[in-house]
Amino acid sequence: MKKLQIEYFAILREQAGKSGEFITTEASTAVEVFAGLQQAYGFADPKNFKLAVNDEFCAWDRPLSDGDHVVFLPPVAGG
């Protein structure tokens, strides 16, 4: 089990109803973490999302460690 700090932005923050949370999980990658959060909050398909772990952009299959800070960044729309 690992404890992760999760941060949400834009539509994810709206859907989760919060800007972040701490979770305890057995998931080993961000893909697995996101799948669980997707079930809990109804998040959209992450194909266009960016991922940062400990302030560095990375691949979704990067192994996660206890204490990691995980940020899910949906595409930004604006005008």
C-alpha cells in the first residue's frame, strides 16, 4: 500500500468536487490510480490528459512510490 497526494485541475476538480486529496492505494501506476478515480468520480477518458509526478511530467506507466505527489492535467480550453 502507498499513500499518494492527488491534485485535480479544471473539469476534474469540478467532477471530484475538490482540488485534491490523499489516497491509499495498491495501484502501481498512474493509469491504475486514474482508473479507480474514474470509477469514483466519473472522470472522462484520460487520452489527452497530462500527468506529473513530483513536479515532473512523465509517462502514465511510470511506477509510483509511497508519498508521490500526482497531478492530473486535462486539456486546457480557452479563448
